[in-house]
Amino acid sequence: MSMSTKLVVVLRSDLELAVAANASAVLGLALGARLENSLGADGKDARGHLHAGINPHPVPTLAATGEQLRRIKALADERDLTVVGFNEVARGSRTYVDYLDRLAQTAPEQLEYVGLAVFGPKKDVNKLTGRLSLAG
């Protein structure tokens, strides 16, 4: 089944495995909450056991430098794509209120992104991420 939309996760290439896994989970949860119909139907296995539906989109996980992440975020915002950024301000905050307070005092050019989740028309997402390599 060919989809007209695309979803990618782009992680900073220098992340340790545990940080990369955490960033992917945070980004997936945040993006999924923003998308309508983001889950496929529940399914049953051969013995009739129910399995909760999962996201029907393939989710390539790509690698980028910090500067590439900042550029992708800015371009995704300009193109009005759905983009979620996970940054070092969030990673270093103890609570969500602390994160919001610290974020309000951080200029956009000072944000160091750990990763991004980007969703939108396939051609637009490909323009921003098509030249990146797979993470790992």
C-alpha cells in the first residue's frame, strides 16, 4: 500500500544507545498524539489473541548532525509539516514545568536537538530527509 504521507525519526548521530532509544520513544509518543488515525486496527494472531494496533506507517530512523537537525526543524516549520523536536533543554529538565520555563528562556538558535519526528506529504518529508543515512 503506497502512502501519500511519510513519517521519519531523525536522531543526532552521536547519541549513546540508551539516549537514542529514549529519544525515539519520546518523539513517537509526542507525534502520535498529534496525528489523527495514527493507529491501525487491533489484530488477532493465529490463536485468537488480541494485539493492539500499531502505527501503520513505516518509520525510518535516520541520523544527522546537530546542525542538520536544526536546519530540518526550521525548514519543516516553514513548510508547515508536523514536527516534534526533542532537545537537550528537555533532556536536562526534571519536570515538564521546568522544561517549559527553561525553554521560554532559550533562543531557537541555542537549542541542541537530540532528535526530530517529522510527518507530512511524502515529497516534502523526502526533500528534508532524503539524503540522510539510516541511524545505527
